[in-house]
Amino acid sequence: MEKAYLEGHAEGRAESRAAFTLRVLEKHGIEVPHDIRERITSCADLDTLTLWFDRSLTASTAEDLFVETPEALQPQTQNNTDQV
């Protein structure tokens, strides 16, 4: 019973992230083709959806969500050289 609850909770979180991503694109006046809308709404991976949401904040086109740049592939690290 608990497993079903957790799966439902994760599914709900994924649906929410997909909806927020689409809303950001729409609010920025970016047209979202059906195939891209389907790709976003059918994704169940929370990390991927978070990445797409973050990209939606600065995207010029819906396709920008899926562009793999060298910077996007680099792990994010903090520079601690300023601390002594």
C-alpha cells in the first residue's frame, strides 16, 4: 500500500513539473508543438523534468529544452578558492 502511495506521489510530482514547464513556455509566448508537449508530459524522470523547467526559464523556443550544450553536460561545482 505504501509503495502505491509513493509511486502515485512521484507521478503527481512529475505531472506538476511538466505542467509548470509548459506554463513557463506559454507565459513567455513560446509555441509548444504537439510532439514536444507529449515528450514533456510523458516524462516521469524528475531530474530530467527539473532540467527542462530550468531551461524553460531562458528558452527562446520549445526545442531549447532539449539542446545539449557542453556547459549542460558539465557537473555543477562550487569554486571554493575564495575561502581561506
